[in-house]
Amino acid sequence: MFKATTKCTVQASYSVQVNYNVSITLHGNSGKVLDATCDCKASAMGRCNHIAVVLFAVDDIILKHGHHIAPTSTLCSWNKGRKNKRDPQPCHTATYSKKMKPDRIIHFDPMPDQHDDS
């Protein structure tokens, strides 16, 4: 199961100097909230307004930018070798051919025509 965790700091609505740490864990495929915590007093049962603000922000980001996977979350695609077309099979069923040498090596005569006795 793929999980996505979001951690952030949310500013309190009544005071600028007070910040709350919010952590939300979502199911990667369905987006269902698996766990949500906040440092505020009203965070019993994970239903404070700070958690709701973060969920709305995540929803807004997904609507604006789509479901793009980060390059660091994907498999390496730049160091892969080319795909060879291979057909593995047992040695006794495979047939192999020998490369023939060129004719110029087979029919080469080192003696010049003027020294030929025939």
C-alpha cells in the first residue's frame, strides 16, 4: 500500500505568534485520510480546523497542477541499456551458423603471374 504523508506548520487564526504542527497520512491510490494529527487542543479525533485547512490546500494543489509524480519517486530511466531482442532456449535446440571468410583470402596466390611455372 502506497502512503503519502504531508507535514506542515499552520498559523493559528487568533494569534500570529502561535503555530501548530499538522501531519496527515493519505492512502496513495484512493486519497482516504489514514491518520491526521495536530498540536492544538481541538485536535481530538483528528477533526480540528488546521487539519481541514491542510486538506483543502492539498486538494487545491492537485486541482491546479494535476497528479504528477516527482522524478525522484520514479525508477531510473536514463542509465538503462538498450533492449536486446533475445530468445533464450536450451543449447540442444538452438542452431548456430559459422561466418564464412571472404573469398579473397581463400583464393589468394602469393606468387606473381610472371613466376608462375604452369
